[in-house]
Amino acid sequence: MNPPTGPIRVALADDQAVVRMGLRVLIDREPDLEFAGEAADGVAALRLLGDTRPDVLLLDIRMSGMDGIDTLRAIAADPALSATRVVVVTTFELDQYVFAALQAGASGFLLKDSAPEELAHAIRVVASGEALLSPSVTRKVIGRFSHHDVAPVEGLDHLTPREREMVAWVATGRSNDEIAAELVISPDTVRTHVSRAMVKLHARDRAQLVVFAVRAGLTIP
């Protein structure tokens, strides 16, 4: 995915008008962000995406009618919407739908009470093609789902041992620089292995690598 060359266009989907208003104010105050529209439910959000094709959608997970999970699945199923990255906005750090949202294609998570600079940072991170997964979120996701049965992941057998290891490290929520420091290797080496793993697994971003690691039962050595 190529990052936007101009202002990052951001759309909102939340069933609470006051939340939408607050998020819009935060977007409008950032010179490199541009408000692309808002929706009160999943159906309206899909129409909005089709009409405006924003770079990023801030999506509430719990909406009346068509909720965030179903909206994510619909976005993932429509190739015309593949360029829009989705950040799930949730009330709690480990919402019961977090893993389902990851599986459905979310690129990251943001707490509704996040500071304005955290919101802007989240939008820029996912617009650049990265995933927004804090270590605390990924640790809790893995802790909650690590007891589930291991499931096959297509393409996993094509990974080298080092690439499998990198996928497991990504699932800890660490950045490339942090992984490099842990393994005493260069960040470029980590980036190369992670990129190759993403290609082989057909992963959209690092968030999907977390899903694959959890499903496959991958853990760091």
C-alpha cells in the first residue's frame, strides 16, 4: 500500500453523535488530516466509504444495527474498499470483539479516551501502511486466545525458521527497532524478514501477522 501523498482523509463511524463531533474536532485541528465524512452505523459507513474512499476509517465496534465487526467483514470482502485502513475505536483496551476485529481486517485499536496527539498518531501510523497494536493490547489478545486450539495458517510452511520467529515477535507488539534490540540485529534485518513473511502469508499488515501467530500457536524462542 502506498501512503497518501496529500492530506490523510479520515472518515468516522460511530452511533454516538457526541463522539463523532469530538473526533471531527480533533481531525480538523491537524493540518495534515482532512475530514472525509461521518456515519452513524455500519450500513451508512459502507455507503460513505464507497462515495468518498477515505484513507482511514475510525470505526466504533459496538453500533446499533450493523456493528463494527460486520462492517469490517464487508470492507474486507469488497476489493474497491481495500485502500481504506480501519482503526477500531473502543471503550476498553481488551474489548470482547478485539480478536474478531483483527481477524476481520482491523489495522489497529484506539481507546475512546485517548489523548488528541494519540489519535493523530494512530491515523498517521495506519495511513503509512503500519499497524497500530500496543504491546499491552497484543499481550492480552494472546493471553486470552492462546488456549484455543491451534489452527492451520495458509503459507506458514513456506516461512523460514527466522521468518516464523519474526512473526512470533511481531505478535508481542514490539516494533522493528525493539525486536532488533532484543535479538541484537539490525532493524533493517528485522524489517526484511517481517516483509517477506507478510508476502508469503498474504498479510495485509502487522495486525494480521498477530492473528496468524495466535492461530498457529507461534511463540518466541
